[in-house]
Amino acid sequence: MKKLTLFAFMLGGFLSQAQNNLTIEEATLGAQRGFGTKAIYGAQWRTNSELTYIDATYKALVSKKTDKSTVENFVTTADLESAIAAATNEKVSLRSIPFDYHWENDKEFAFTYNGENDKYFVIYNVETKKVSKTIKFNSSSAEEIIAPNKNYIVYLNKNNVEIVLNNGEVVKVTNDPDHVINGSSNTHRNEFGIDRGMWISPDSKKILFYKKDERMVKDYPLVDFGARIAEEKPIKYPMAGLKSEEVSLHVYDIDTKTTTPLNIEGDKEQFLTMPTWSPNSESVYVGVLNRGQNHLKLQRYTAATGKLDKQLFEEKSKTYVEPNTPLKFLNDKEFIYVSEKDGYRQMYRYNTSGKQLNSYVYKDVLFKGFVDVSPKEIYYMGTANKGMDKLLYKVDLKSGKTIPVTKTSATYSVEMNKDKTWYYSQYTNFTTPNSVSLNTVNGKSTIELLNAPNPYEGKTVLPKVEMVTIKAADGKTNLNGRILYPANFNENEKYPVMVYVYGGPHAQMVSNRFGGGAGGFDYYMAQQGFVVFTLDNRGSENRGRDFEHVIHRELGQNEMADQMKGVEFLKSKKFVNDDKIGVYGWSFGGFMTTSLMLNYPDTFKVGVAGGPVIDWKWYEVMYGERYMDTPEENPEGYEKTSTLNKVKNLKGRLLMIHGAQDPVVVQQHSMEFIEKCIKEGKQVDYFLYPTHEHNVLGRDRVHLNAKIADYFITHLKK
């Protein structure tokens, strides 16, 4: 097998070999144990020549100007405490500058303050050092949004939408029973890029919101073991092929206090995506996607009546269509639509009659998010270097010419000033933990704000890390991989291997970040004497439509074939012990781990599968049916991908871990697997975290990582 080296930077140790390795607490908790990478938070442009950000103590805003002048304590928590106390008549104590602060203009910024009994929307004036506006609202509220005119706040109170006006009056927009959920970002289970469930019109006169009726979805039992007698806490879980939630969109008029539903025709279980207001606040655009997720209709509705005004266009696919970006209007008559219809997720310019005016597909760059949009040009984040980098690009909308603004090969995040002369950037790459600066768009000037040191330097010996490129099982596609070499590496010795895998869509494990994206647990296992290997197989993120869609209707099959090419690469190394290869992954990675253990039992001797999908018929509609269709439509695919019919192949040691409160991959998956192991006479190890959901977080994660490490050390290293 031919190995292609993408780049082979090496991270060597920084201390003598006598220094201590990471403890499991240090590897897991990272920043809490002094291993966090220094960063800057809350960076925002106040003016075209002045940026503010939260200082290292979190107690003050720093002002940094493009003439390089700096004001360290531009605004302090003491300033805010005094001003808020005067405005609310409450005793105020702030642990930090509010991380949600946002400049309204060059004199005022807004933020949310959690008071003694209520929440407050606050506007603070930096010149007068006084609060210029407050709106008090319910302390139990969620997903609050302030109107553009700042005259009211809309929020969720449990499952209903409420508004609080300037004068404190509370208006109940909806009054629905349990399991009819209004305005929630959890609509369609957060798929399709949905991160909110309410949208205020540009003129502030109307509110568009989701209504999710899940009463027809069967209850799924979760058990709360914390009560004196354990209690059932059922959730609504729409499984593949079964009844799903029914979602509608509604418009509430602030002046008339009336609600109008959008008259969207079609299957009640279809998906309503990309809700977008027109600039004049008169229309609502909706991407109506069928439950089969292969046919999208972009439609426009009249907000006042809810009637369909026009269907602009359709997009169809033999696999699936995945809209995940709301429309972005350039003016009253033109907008940007993001799609991967030509192979790479990119921008397309349309007019409001539905005619495509231009396409901005550029090489194999995938659109990752808007930075600044104007009628003439767009700045956006996009991929580069076969998905390894994320850069800032500029596209001229008339000519379609695209140029990268950032030149360093890295993973960037940026903030542009209003006149687009300067941008703030943070970037990381293989050898750079974090570099923060102000930069002119023309590339002529840079002001460094932070060049973060290696957080491990002087504290521990980092393992050597190498980035590699490996041919996929199709013989033509290059895959990105990462190897961590064991501590005190000697090429003449034989080492056990831990393959860390995810492998599913919407995730990328190997990228141009510090250490190639390796985490503390990767370093820990390498220091324990393991080769740690990760490969982004076909089906993973940021490589384009064809790279991802190869998984359609047969999840895990091409992914496993690619992972085995990674194993072939490992076995070609004389320092790899072929008889001691293990695999670990969580969620989709748990599915991959279980699948690899059963399909290649002579290769993998140890596996740890966390929160694993065992059979896709027990997974939810939105994600599961996109990739697999329904069990009725694709029985062969469900049979092929199920791990249950391969349990008889199990030879190695397999530890399965699950959170008892998991609402994503429900515990039925692993319980069915255990039952099948019993019937087949196969031994399997099982561990349950009673209070955790789909992952184990907080300090309990130390326990989790210790268990995983001990399992590999006991059964693969000794």
C-alpha cells in the first residue's frame, strides 16, 4: 500500500525523559489543571478602528485600536455592578464581564444579567457609565431574543412563547399543553442547522416561530435512579420508520396580538428548514423538505395571511438534500442560497423570482459560514487543503472571482470590522497553539495580540505526532490521518495500537490544528506506550458531497473498508504489534468500534464502544432516515449494517459503555446487544453511567477515561 505524506511535522518532547507523564486528571480536565491554551474571548469591533475583548482575569474589557494604542480597563465588572445596581435596585455581583455582550453602537453595548429573582436585558453606556435601558423578564425563561427596535424580548416559558414589553407587560403568545412545543431550537431534533425556533421580523412587528406537536410520537422510557424509588421520566423519541413529530410555522403580529399559521401543504411529518424573513418583513421563506429528505422546495409565504405566494425552485437528489443555512439577502430582490448540489457546499445567488443568477463554487472549497455580506461582495469561511484548513475568503458577486484573504495554512476564526478594512483573527495549526491578531484585509499590516505558548511545554513530554495521507478503499481518494507515537519511542520495539475512530458525517477528527487536533486523552495513551491512530474515512465532514454520500443506505460499510486501509498502513510499520490492535469510539464511533470488532475479529483484539448505535432501526427519524431511509424502504441496508447478526463473530474483549439517561442513542441499543451476546454465549463487558446522557461530562469524565485506559492497558498492553 502506498503511503502519501501530507506533511510530516513532528512535535518532539520538551523535557528530559525523566519528567512526569500526564495524569488521567490532567489529560481529561486540561485547562482546569493548567494545560489550557491561552485565548482571547469576547472579541468585537466597537468601531472600524477599535476592538474590545475580555481580559485574562475576565474582570475587564480591553480596548485595542488599529493605531496600536491600548486601554486595559476600558470597562470593568465594578463599573457594571454599580450601574446595574442603580438601575435595578438590586445588590449586584458579577463574576466576569458578560460573555454575551454586544455593541449596539460605539457608545453602548447590551448583555443579559441574571438578577436575584429576574433576568434583565441591559444596555450600558460607556461614556456616562450608566445603564441606559433595562427590560426585566422571567428568570426561568430560555432562548431569549431582543427585538431589533429594543422594545420587547421574546422567550420560551417551558413549552410556550411569551413576550415582555418595555413597560414590563407580559404577553402570552401561545398557551399549548405538554408535548406541543413552541419556539424551540430543538425542533427537528436540531438537524438542518436549526439553532433557534423564533425569528423576529426586521421591522420588529412580527415573530415567526415553530410549533412542534409530538403528542403522536410514542413515549420512550428513561429512568431517574436518584429518587427514593426510581421514577420513569419518559421522552418523545421518533424512531426510524415510525411516527414522527409534526411541525408548523406561525406568525405572531405584535400590534394586533393575532397569530397566523403558514399554510404549508404536504406531509405533516415533512421538515421545515431555513426559515428566513424578507428584508421588508412582508414575506417568509421556507425550505420544505420531504421526510425522505431527497426533495427540497423553496417557498415564499405572505406573512399577513399565511398563504403561499410562490415556489421559487426545487432541489432533488438521488441520496439526500441537507439544507442547513438560512437564506442571506443581499437586497430586496436577491439572496444567497447555500447548497452542495454541484458537489461542494457553496453559495448561489438567486433573485426573488427563483432564477439562479450566479454560482460561487470555487475549487473544492466548502462554505463554512458568512463573515460579512454586502450587495457587491461576500467574506466567508471555507475549507482548504483537502478539508484540513479553514480560511477566510472573499468573493466578488458580479465576476464570481474568489480569493483567499488569509494566507497561512491553518484553522481560522475571524471578526470583520464594518468597513471591511481590518479583521480580527485567531488561528491554530499543527505547530501553533493559538495566534491572535488584528490584520488589514489588504495584508499590509498586522498587530499581534497573543501568541500562545505550548500549554504542555515545561510540564510534560509530548509524544511525537505525525500527519499522514492514506489511500481509501476505492484506490483513489486520499484520506487524512494522524499518528501519535509512544513515549520513549524506539522503532525497533513492537507497540500496541489504539485506533480512535468516529467515522460518521458532521465530524472531522484530523485537522490542521495544534497537534493535528489530538486531545489530552490521545496524549495520555501515547505516554502509556500505545501508538494512537485516527483516520477520517469517507463519510466524514469537509470533503464534499461525493466523499460523504458514499455512506448512503449502508452506514459503516465503506467507513470500515477505509479504516482497514488505515490498519494495513499501521501493519506495514515494523514498530506495530499486529497482534495487539484495539479500537475505541463514541456514538457513531461506538457503532464503528462494535462493527469493526465483529467484522474483523482477527484484527481487533480489544474494543471500547461508548454510546453505540447497534441497529439503526432504533435511531431517530431525522438523522437515521437521511442516511439509511426507513427500515421498510431499505431492509437489506438495515440488515447489513446491524451488529446483532454478527455477534457470533466476537472474539476479542469488548467493553460497552452507556449513559442511562441517553436521549440520543437510547440504552436499548446496548441492552439488545448484551441480550444477543447472552444468547450466542459471548462474553462482553458493560458499564453504565446512571446520571449521564449521551456522553460523560464534568469530573465523571475522569472516571470514564480511567476506565477506558485501564481496559486497554490490561487487555492489550500486558
